[in-house]
Amino acid sequence: MAEVRPLQIDVSGIRKKAPAVGIDLGTTNSLVAVVKDDIPQVLPDEEGEKLVPSAVRFAEKGPVVGRAARRERVADPRHTLYSVKRFIGKGFDQVKDLRGNLPFEIEAGEPGQEMVYFRVEGRRYNPVEISALILSRIKEIGTKRLDLPVEDVVITVPAYFNDSQRQATKLAGQLAGLNVLRILNEPTAAALAYGLERKAQGNVAVYDLGGGTFDISILHLSEGVFEVRSTNGDTLLGGDDFDRVLAQKMGEEIKKQTGADPWADVSLRARLIDEAERVKIVLSSADEETFSLQDSSRNVRFTRRVQRAELEALLLPFVERTIEFCKAAIKDSGLSLGSIKDVVLVGGSTRIPLVRKKVAEYFGAKLRHEVDPDAAVALGAAIQADVLTTGREDVLLLDVIPLSLGIETMGGIVEKLIHRNTTIPASASQIFTTSVDGQANIAIHVLQGERELVKDCRSLARFDLKGIDPMPAGLPRVEVTFLVDANGILQVRAKELRTGKESSIQVKPSSGLTDEEVERMLEESYEYAEADVEERLLREVKVEAEQVIAATEKALKRTDVEIPADERKQIDAAVASLKASLSDGSDRHKIREGISALDGITHPLAERIVNVSIQQALGGKRLEDVEKKPLPGA
Amino acid sequence: MNADFCPACSALQPPPEGADLFSFLGVPFSLEVEDGKLQRLYHERSKKLHPDRFLSAGGKLLEYSQARSALLNKAYRTLRDPEERLRYLLAIELESLGLSEAKAAERNVPVELAEEYFEMQEALAEGDQSALGRVHARLAEVAAENEKKLAELRGRWEREGLGEARARGDKKDERSAFARDLEKALQLKSYLFRMEENLGRAAAVRN
């Protein structure tokens, strides 16, 4: 595939950038947080609001993200997308049941492509693009608050996200011009925020019920080590479902009154869902609330008292399902239910009294909601971002892979190589051979899921081990190593054991996007960048050129390194040429060429300087005194 | 063998080739799981090796840290579980003693269970509830006996100092005899598990 890199040229150590931040990219709301003076804190937007609604509206002037978009969800449902996280990294077949329950349209990708699209005004958008727009807005908020460009980020995902969903989220970050340091599991992040604040020890459960997803994680905390023992969940279960069932029930009653089905009308559906959400929230603290939907043009005049008990009856099946996931997680953790001391509640939906009651009943443990359930995940992500960039060593997260990884074998059966809830990084090796004389390729199909059959698991990657030397069948021995990295993302490597040759393998990313699409998205992401990208790239290359010239001139002044006359002449000429294109100042490609030329010519000199420096260092001087080299990230 | 960092230059080293998990974790070839000690070892080492610590270094060092962490995770998970530890020890003993795994035996009905096996087949075919109940009870007896045998074997490994012998590479005959006995007991255990599974499935189908 096309190599996807952030748009910035890496000049770390030269250009100033903001400290790494943590981003909770939520189904309903997103947040950004940073560690400042050792304390994690949420960065609010221009109006002082912490929560940024994860909604995008395609207005005439271009996309609008956040509260302005969320406000229009009801007035302009056809141009407003929300809860997009429910679709990221998924195939159409997995989400088609949601169609007709949403006030916007979804459609399938090309045949065989694991992707969902949204149609807005004749244009197709995929969930990665929409998430990138939300992340761009988050980046803008962080940049404004920190007064430095936000680049390095940790983005959280539900623990139960599979490889494809993780890849797609990472890609969205890259499209937004971010350097994604880590994809972090939401409950783990919340545990970090909770555990550090309270200096907690022992076994803890994190129950995370958000707008669209549910996660349960069981952790063991011990002296700064946060060891996840097991995780389970459902990436299609959350507050959105609660809104939907209430809205549908009210819709049926309206239909009985008027004879027309409000659910079939996109605008009324959007208003029903919106009102259902409002009523649901009120009923978390009140016993009764009025559900109201008035629309004179459609002859709808509906007012109805809703009791909390009535809502609870609708929610009960969902809440009971979450408890089943909790049971499975406890079983996999190898810990006893009684050993769980605290249950940390995360996600807006844990404000619902029925949820709290059922969770308390099952665990029989103390419910913890001291850390704001909306902010806990972002705060934890900020702590991890800090750990990853500042070298602090008091904290370590040991997370797990949520779903088993395996390969297809004879008869469409999946052979599991790495089991769910294995601590990551995790690796497994498998030896493959050929079945036909002279066979040069071996096809491998990697899958993720708990089911036995290929058709029931998520296909992650298909790749060929290529360039196997012609040998009789069964003789080649190709060792394939599957490594799940700390992001929960798969990396594959292959080696022919007889020759030691690394096989060329191409693993297609499993975000569901084709190469062409990724390229197009990268190009188009320029459109959405806040600043003119050309302008920014030019500025960056100019800074780099100035740095290189300064370093060269400093080196030329050294008396302890020999510089032959003709080498000196060449260097001077290259410096002069680079200075000329700098002062001309508009062609970044020309400046880039000048930097490369100067780099090449000064290479022998640089080597001699390093040698001299080492000699001096060995001679008792400190290396730092001899040559000051900027540290990466400093 | 578990020198993660170069003693001279303190740079992270590539993962060791062919190291067994006991040696990698730095614990003796014992069958006793010292839970607290193991966890402490694991946490201390993870704090140094985890890819979080090598993210900014990148390149080869990040690769090494991923590989070493993956190995460490595997070692901890395997050695903290008494049964997995036992099975793993058997695997490395068979390998280093040059004994091949008795694969064929795994598929055949163990002698101890031949009678129960045929009774089970018959009972399943006829749907004879009380016969199935008898088989179930008999299997439980065999399982209990086998667990006793396994406990004896654990004791024998420690008592005869076979772990130390393995580290030195001697007492090959005793270790071979031990490995064969252990293999037999573990295979019987697996077989019992599968038979119970079949009985369970049969019960589920009937209900």
C-alpha cells in the first residue's frame, strides 16, 4: 500500500511543537487533554466547553465540526453525520441493520470491500474521513490552548476494537496531520487516570458504557504497573441504542394517533431520537419527564409522560447483556469475582441509575465515579502520551489483545495463533511449506475473532509469501512471525529458514480502504487543513535550511578538523546556492534540493568531526563539550 | 542468557535465539509457581523492556524491545500457570533429550480408558442415560487417580533434583523416564477432557 505518513516533514528538535496530548475520539463526544505540571487536564474549546460533539455537518461553505454541527442534527439531518465511530473499520454487512434507524444514509463499498459509506449531497464519505475531520478540529482546539502546534497524540479506542478498527482510527489521525504515538484502549486509559489519582492497588474492573460502545476490562494494579488481565465488550452497544428504543416506542404511538409512521420520515426520525436522548438524560435524575414532538406541517401533536420505570424496562435487555460480557471477562481474567475491589464507571451512559444498580449487584464491589466519567479516558490518554514522550518511568501499561488472531487452514477452519487476552506485544510463529513442486508463492489469510470458521471471523489480511526458490513440494520452510504491537495492531514478517532469506510479503492494511482511496484521501486532506499546506511546507523547509546552513558554518570554523581546499570550495558553493534559493524564497522543492546537495557534500566532513569528537571524548573531555547535538524531541 | 542490555554499552540487545522460557525469565527449572516472585520479576523487567520505553528511539531498538517484551509476556503467562508450566517443561525436556513426541498415542484410546470408551460409544448410540452416568462417574475416578499421579510426578521432579540436572545437562536416563511418565499422564488428562467434552455435547443435544 501507499506509505501513509503525517504531512509534516520531520524536523523534530528544530521546530517547536506542543507536548503530546491524549485524545478521546468518542461516539458522541470527543475530548483532548494534556499533562501540565504533572497534572492531567482537559483542554476546553474557545467557549470553555470540554466536550466536542463528534458530529460533522457539510454546510455550503465546507465541513463544520462540533457543537455547531450537533445543533443542526435535527434541522438539517441529511447533511449532518454523527455516531460515525459505530461504522469505522466495519463492513457494510456488519452494520446494515442500523440502516433505516439513522437519519442519514449509509451504503456499501465495492463488492468485497469491507467499508461503509455515507452519502451526503451526492458525495460519498467514509468513516475514516469523517473521523479525520473531527480530529482536525480537536487538533485545532489543542493548538489554540497550548499555543503550539499539536502533532504527537495518543488516540483512544474501545478495547474491543479489532485490528481493522484500530488501523482505520490510526489512519484518521494521520489524515488529520497527526503523529499517532499510540492507539490506546479506553478502559485502560480510564484505569490509568483513576489508579494514579488514588494510588490504587489490587484488582479493578473498568465498566465503560459510552454512546456507541461497551467495554469491560479487568486489571491488576501494582506499584505503577497496570496489567490488563482480560477485556470483553460490544462495539455496537451504547447510549445510542437507548435513545433508539425509546424513540421507536414513541414513534409507534404517534403512528397510532396519526396513521403516518414518523420513523419513515428522516426529519421526524431525527427529532424523535433527539427528544428521546433528552428525556433519557432527564430520567437519570428525575422519576418522570414529558416526551414532546410537535410538527404542525405533518400534523403531529404528541405529548406523553414517561416514567423512569418505563424507560428502565426498555433498557434492561441491553444492561443485562453488558453483565454477560462482565461475566465472560471475569472468567478469562483468572481472578475471582470477589477479588475485585473497585469498579470504575466510565462513559456518559453509566449515569443511568439502572446501569449502576445492575453493575453494583453483579460485582458486589464499590462503584467509583470520582474521576469525571466523560473525561477519564482523555485524562488517561494524556498520561500515556506523557509517559511515551517524557521518559517518565513510574507508570507502565500492560494491555491485551481483545480478540484471537489466527490463520485459515484446510476446509475454511481458523487455527488460532494468538489467543484473546494475551498480553501485548505478543508474537507467534508458524512454519509454512509448499504443496506443489516448484511453487514460488504461498498464500496466507489472517483472521480475527473467536469463531471456528473463516466465514465467521473478520478477515484482516491476505498476503503471499513470494520469491520462494523452486524446490520440491514440502521442502521450503517459511517461518511467518505474527507480532501484535502495543497498539493491538498486527505486523507480519516472514523468513525462508533454509536460505535465511526474508520473504517479500505485502500485508494489506485492514482498514477496508483500497490503496487508491488512501492516496485520494491523503491528497484531499490538504483541502481541510486549517492553514495552507504549501505555505506550511515551505516555512518548514526554510527553517530546516537555515539550521543546516548554521550548522555547516559552525563546522567550518572549527580548527581541530582538517578541511581540504577543494572540499572547502565545494561546501562554500553549496552554501551560497542554498542561501540564494532561500532568499528567493518561493520554491520549496529547490530549497529541498539545496539541502540535500549540501548534506551530501558535507558528509565526509561530518564523519571526520564525529571521529575527532570521539577521540576527544576518549581523551577525557565530555562529548557534550565537543559537539552539541540536539536531542530528538528536545 | 537473559542479558537484555549489553553489559558494556548498555544498549538493548536483539532477542535471544532458542532460549527456553525458564532461562529467559531467570527462574530455576522448578514446577513450583512462586506467584509473587514471578510477578515482581515480570513487572521489573517489563518496566525496562516495554516498547513504551523505546518509542522515541525507534528503529532496531524498538523492534528488539517488541520482540523481548513479547517473549517476556509469553514466559510469564506460561510459567505462572501450574499446568501450562508443566506442559511447557515436558515440551522442552522432550526436545533437549532428543525424544520425539508420542503423537500417535494421543489419537489412540489409552489402555486405562478402553473399557469406558466402548461403554460410552454404546451408551451414546443407545441413548442409555444410566450407562452414561456410570461412564461419567468412572471417568471422574480415573481423572482423580491421574491427578494424584501428576502430583507425585511434580514431587519426583523436585525430590530427584531433575531441574538442577537439566541445568547441568546430566541424569539423562532419569529425566527420560520422567518425561515419558509425565507425557503419559498429561495425555491421559487431555483424553479425559475430550471424553468429558463429548459427554457434555451429548447431554446438550439431548436437552
